[in-house]
Amino acid sequence: MKLGFGISSKLFLSYTIFIFIFYGTLFILYVDVHQMMRLSDDIITKHHKISSASKKMIESLLNMEENEKKYFLLKKSDYLEYFFLAKKEFEANLNEIIQLESSDFNIADEWKSFSKAYLSVTKNLGSLSEYDVSGPLWIPEEMIDEWIEKINASRLDNELNIISANIELHQWGRRAIRYVLGGLGISIVVGLIWILFIAKSMIRPLRELRKGIRSITKERFSHSIDIHSKDEFGELATAFNEMAARLKEEERMRAEFITTLSHEIRTPLTSIRESVNLIVENVMGPTNRRQTKFLKIASAEIGRICELLNHLMQVSRLEEVSFKVNPQASDPLSFVSQSIDHLNPVAKAKGIHIKLTTSPTIPKIMGDSKHLQQVMLNLLGNAIKFSQNGCKIEVFVTHHDKAEQVEYAIADNGRGIPKAEQSLIFNKYYRAKEVRKHMDGVGLGLNISKQIILAHGGKIWVNSEAGKGSTFVFTLSKAKAN
């Protein structure tokens, strides 16, 4: 499988997108803040200076006019000196306004025209020592009023510019907030889209792989998992499917081998068992007590081997797709009672008492009595096998009102089953670690029971705790009323 857009590439792409959105938003915010700082600087350092200087210029003009009149009236040189001080202050404020002109700030043309007009009028005005005391006023009073009017008009325009700059500053601030919120919104949307993309391209394959692994754990083989992505998950799924296919094929070959072997061995074993039975029955001549004893032992062992072969063949039949049970409306207790009667001699030999407890009313069930009796024999036989001498085994058959199923439970006081092994004991050939070295068996009884119950549409499970016994439970559907 050719690797396409891999996990690392997807993660790198998501990182790149988030970095682009973050720094893009940061850049726009920087531009907006820079513009806001420029506007703030214009308002504080330039427009405010123009407003303050123009106010002082009007005061200086009025002082010049007042001191000049006082000088001509009282003939005191102090007023002439005050006049030139006011004139100097007026020119300083006018120059301050003119010098605010720069590449990023333009003063009003009225200030430039006023500066030229002022210079043309006052260019012949000398210093304090050169001033002609006997001459007329330095400029007419009407011109002073005109200048004051122009300064006031320019000052008003500057105030309007301050208001306009404040409005623009507010707009830039709102723009910055919009872009920040927009960037945040885009980040959230992209994040949600990416989460959905990750959920589809990563979480789903992981879920499928987990399902496949669990099916192998429970059933020893898995169906192919449906992952078609061209990334590491796709490669892993391909490898997993190949492994599952090999396991399934090996399981099929093993089942065929066991079935064939069972058939091949069963025929000669049957002949051997019949021959031994004929000898035990003295058909071929009398035998002494010692010979009879060993012949009976041989017959019992041959029977045990035949039973094992029957189990192996039954497992093979149960695993076939064509295997079906024949459920019919049946007595819910008949196969239970028959199983207890069948195993009571074995239980009494160990001093074990089997107690049956049932609900007051139990409806008929849909089941194949022959197969269900085998399930009960397997579970009850295991309970007897793993219980200590003198213990009690309880069998419960219960049905709750309005429930659609009847529940069967077999509780013993044996060793119990550790939690780690409870999900494995229904697997074919699995035997708990505690019993492998102490008891015979090949681990087929529970698997056979599971296959039969599942074929009936029921469920089977175990509740157990190590050292406190086990309770095996299975359910069967009740028969529908005619």
C-alpha cells in the first residue's frame, strides 16, 4: 500500500494552519494598534499643540494691541517692552504651529497663508530701540481683528480635526476588536473542523482496530476491518487483515485436521472398545479377577478418549456456518431435572448436594432440549468437578414479570476464576491456569456451551471471584403465546 497523506503530515498541516491564523490575526492587530497610536500621537502632540498655541496667539495679539495703546497714551517704555515681548511670544507660537508640518502630518493651509501674511506685514518692524515712537500703530486695528478671526476659524477647524481623529481612533479600535474576534472565531471553526477530521481519519481507524483486536482475543480470529485511508492506519489495517486472514486459515486447517483425525481414530477405537467389552463379558473365554479389573480400566479409558473425540467433532460441527438448532416451545425445567438426575451419582460420590430453586411461575422456552441438556451437563459437571467434597451446588431458574427471557444459573463453591481469565474461558481449548496441572480436559465444554446458547439467541457469562466460587449464567427466550 502506497503511503499517502500520513499522520505526521496531517499534524504538521494543522500546526501550519493554526500558526497562519494566529500570526495573521496578530499582524492585523499590530497594524491597527500602530494606526491607533499614530492617531493618538496626532491628537495629543499636534492637534493639542495647535489648539494651545492658537489660543496663546490671540492673547499675544490682544496684549500687543493693549500695550501699544498704553505706550502711546502714557509714553512709558515699559509698555513698549511688553509689546515686543508679546510680539515675540506670538511669533514663537506661530513658528511652533508651522514646524508641526511633517511627512505624516499636514497643517491647514490657512496657517501657512497666515504666516506669510504676518511676515509681509511685520518685516519692516524694527526692534525695541528702533521703534518710531511718533509713528502710527504697527498694524491697523481692523487687521488685528481680521487676524483674530482667522486664528479662531483655524482653531475651530483644528477642534473639528480632533473630533474627527477621535472618531477615526474609535473606528480603528472597533476594527481591531472585529479582527481579533474574527480570528478567534475562525480558529474555533477550524479547530472544530479539524477535530471532526481527526475523528474520521484517526479515531475511527483506532476504533476499528480495537474492535478487531478484541474479536481475536474473544474468538481467536477476526473479520477484515474496513479502513481504506492511505496513511499509517491504512498500513496497519492491511497488516492486521493479513494476520487475521492467516489466523482464520490456520484455524480452518486445524479444525479440518482434528475432524479428520477424530474420524480416523474413532473407528479403530470403537473396534478396540467392543473387543475389550467382549473379553470382559467372557464371550471369548473366562478371565480371572485381575484381568477383568485391568480390562475394565482399559474400557473406561477408551470411553474417555471416545468422549474427547466426540467433543472435538462436535466443536467442528458447531463452527460450521450451516449449524442450526431446532428450537421449539419446551418445558423450561425438564432438561435441568434430567441433567441433575444424570449427575447426582457423581455428586453424591463427593458428598455434594445439588439444590434446584425456581420461580413460582416459569413460562415455556424456545429451545432444542437435546442441545440445552448438553449445556446443563457441561456446566453442572464442571461445578461438581471443581467443588470441594461436601459442598453444595445451587441451580436457579428464574423469570421476572414482563421479562422476555428465562435465566438459568449454576453456582458452586469452587476455586473461582480470576478476573483476567473470565473473558478467555469460553475460548476453544482454553483452560484456567489453576487447573491445567491438576485436572484432565482439553477446554471444549464451555466453548460448546457458548456456541449452543448463541445459536438459541441467548447469552452466557460468568460471575466469579478467585477463592469464592463461580456462577455461570445463561438466558433463553420464552416461547410466544399462541
